[in-house]
Amino acid sequence: MKTNIKRRNFLRNSLLATGGILLVPNFISCKDDDIDELPIPENLVEKNFVQGVASFDPTNSQVIIWTRYTTNNTSATLVWQIAKDKNFKDVIRQAEVATDASRDFTVAVEIKDLEAGQKLYYRFVNVKDKATSPVGETLTFNESISEVKLAVASCANFAYGYFNVYEEIKKSDADVVIHLGDYIYEYGENSYGSFRTPEPKGEIISLEDYRTRYRQYRSDEQLKELHRTKPFISVWDDHEVANDTYKDGAENHQEGEGSFTARKQGALKAYSEYLPNMTNLVDNSIIYRNLKIGNLADLIMLDTRIIGRDKQLEYSEFYNTRGEFDSEAFQQAWLNPQRTLLGATQLGWLESELAASNGKWQIIGQQVLMGKMLIPAELLTLLAKLLAEVSSTGSASEETYLLFKTSITELVTIKARMLQNDPTLTEEELTRVKTVLPYNLDAWDGYFMERERVLESFKNKNVVVLAGDTHNAWYSNLTNNSGEKVGVEVATSSVSSPGLEKYLGASAVELEEALKLLIDDLQYGNLSQRGFMELTVTSDSIKTDWNFVDTVTSKEYINNIGKTVTL
């Protein structure tokens, strides 16, 4: 049959170098593009689309559709169609696009000028090969939307287990998946997980390495099906490059691995090929953005990892040769107002977006914990010692384990007495619970002054911060330095990466109960299960369900809701 096809004279197919980062741009489709006629065969076969299809960044007027074509040719020309029905009888936009090895044969079409409030279906066709992709499903939001359901996920380590969490999200009634990063991991075989073998087997460093890893992930049936059926809104975290990345380095990048700049460039180029986001017309390297969900919420996605982050502080840098901690030097570095997580430009943009927001909710999707996780210093020191022993020998010594459990018991008892205003508490006991240190210097806890400025911008708004990164689930009040509550944070567990149960075993449950008492702002923690969050957002409330699967080493699993909070 003959079908009207809009020619690719509207497409951009060149790499843009901006902001020091080279990303692959989306092809752009607008409603007034020229129309020609090209044939679509009727006897199409579903083949050559090994990584399936996906969609990204839906708004009330646009969405991105994606695929990758497998071919031995130097290029491939594909027809894409988006329709109101899965049989493509009511096609609302269609066009032809070419791709090649320069973008790993991926295609991302940013389709603008769509009507609001639509359920949409899309596909890609190679006319010459008579090949068609699976049919994808996506949407545009209503302008006056009354409810939206958001699934929130992060930290999917292929080597550690199956993606049962992704399968459960597909079964859920979530409208959109928000992925907060660590979509892939850079480690080689048996380095961080040994249940499944990553491709390539070594640590990924080059552009082709990263592409190979993405191709493996996107060939996983559980992830592929989720992408086919629900749109994603994504940001990167550190493992899309290397562990504990900052703007000009990473913990897991060594001198013998070549230039970090080249590694980062290759990693982010591959990311943009497989996880596109809405085009920033000023600077294509910027992934922070505001996706308005009708008049219900502003979904503000941040980059807390790459674009502006200063190198993380490390406690080891503040011990002298006698093993004594220099608390004065640490405090001076920790409270340095020049240290930044976002960078000045992004910080100013965030403040402007929040000030201008007139949505009922301001939902901030970002990577690392923002809540204040200030832990008694003695417990943090013992936890670090225990984790180090498990990492190096496979288990903690009996002495360290006993000290850790004893410390938990004693500190919880002291804190409970303190909350009851027990007059018999000694200064020594009070000092043990009041002498606190930040739990994770890679998180907002390591960037105190900038966090205070961000928290100031939350005032008089309804802010809910989303976080991932830690592989554990959390719920915290967000309070400024004056103790004023200005928002809340809900943090998801991981898809498959292990939480603290890897190191603590059954004691992880004991620790999570202790932390709720010892950390003033913490309301909930789950340190031992894999899962995701589902947020049901209405004008009156946001209900968060923490979902957990009971295993990632068998595809026979049970999902349960471990905690529900309504704001």
C-alpha cells in the first residue's frame, strides 16, 4: 500500500559539541513538515530490532520514540509511524530517517506538536528489508490532568541478578518510569556481582565498550518489555561513567585506564544514543530539565553528578599519621561555601524554576540523598570498619561485629533516654549521640552549604525530592539549618544492586530500626530489599508505595508493598 511519509529534511543528524560534552542529538519532527509518498510493505516481519523500542520524556505536546536497527550495511533508512491505534489505521505522524554507525544505528525522534491526553502507538519499519519493530506504547499528558502514577527506579546491575523489578513495574499501573541513574554499571566480570556475566567481560572504558554494555542491557527481555510499554524519564548517575564520578574524575578511574575526559565523553555519548532526553535548545549537553505534568506538577530533573560536581570529600584525608581525626580541618572543608554539587548555572536555573512553578507539586528527580543523614561518629566509624573488612575478606571479624552491635544497642538506649529528658544522662553519654558526622559524603551531606541554599528555595512550595543511588529505601523530612521543614524526600531501593544486607546480613534490619531513632530527620529505611517506588500524584496528595521483590536470582518472585506514606 502507499502511505504518506514526511521526508527527513527536518531532521538533524550531526553531533553537537557544547559545554565540553559531545552528545548525539535527537531527530526533530514538527507538524508542518513536508509530505511525500513512500511504500510500506504489507508482509512485514518482526526482525532486526534486537533492542526493541522505547519512548522518553512525554509532555502534553511531545514525546521521543527510540529504536536501534541491526544490520551489516553502512547505514539504514527507517520509516517511523505514530498512531492512535495499534494497527496503524489512524496514523497521526510519520517520516523517514537514516542512521549509521556514528550513532550505533540508533534513532531517537523527538515528535513535537502532538495533541494532549493521548494514548499512542509507534513502530519503525525498514522498507527494503521488509522488517518491522515491535509496536511500542506511549502517551502525552492531559493539560488538566487530575492524577498521574510515577514508578521510580535506579541502580540496575546486570551481574547481580534478574531485572524482576522492571517486570513488576511493567505489571503496575504506572504511567511513566522515572529512572534516577545507574542504568548500567561499568564493572567487569566478577568485580561487582557474579550471577550474570556482563558484556564485554572487562571493565568498560571506550565508547564501543559502553555501547556493547548498553546493547546487552537493552536486549534483556524484562527491561526491553518495560521500555516498549511505558515511557521513561531518565538522568545519569555515576556508574554510567565510573563509580563516584565528579566533573573531572572518578574513584573508579585509574591512571592506566587513559584519559578520564575521553572515557567520560565516550560514556555520555553512548548514554545519549540509548537514553535520549528532551532537546535543550541552548546547550544540547544539558540534561537537567523541567517536564510539566499538566497543571498538576513540575517534574524537575537534575544532574547532580557530571556537569558541576566538585570532587567528594573523603574522611581518610582528615586523619593524621597518628590516626587522629582532624575535626577542625574537616569542618572547614565541609562548610566551604564554594563547594558545589550542581554548579552555579544549574543551581540558578533550579531556583528560577521553583520560583516560577505554579503547579500543585514540585517533584525533583535527582540521584543522591538530600536528607540529612547525620550519624553518631562512633557508629559511622564502626560501620566503615565493618564494610571494609567484608569487602576485603568476605566477612567481618567477630570482634568488629560485636563492637558494632553493642554500639547500636547502647546508642539507641541513650537516645531514647534523651528524648524522654532523662536527668541521669551523663555528659559522656550525651556526647556519644550528639557527636555526629555525615553518613555519605558523595551525597548532599557532603555539600552542606549548597544544600542549605537549595532548601531555602523550597520554602512556600510543595516539594517532594526523589533519590536513588544508595541501593536502599529511605523516607526523610527535609529541614534547613534552623530546623524548619521545607519538603520531604522519598528514596528508592535498587533494581538489583545489593544494599547493606550484603555486608550486615540480618543485622541490616536492626540497623534500619536504630537509624530511625538516631537520625532526627529519617522516618523510614529499608536496607535489605530490592524494589521500586510508585507515586500516585493528585491535587490533594502524593501517595508513595515502596514495592519490594523477594529475589533477583530467580524469575519466580513475589512482590509486596513494604511501606506506604501519604503526603
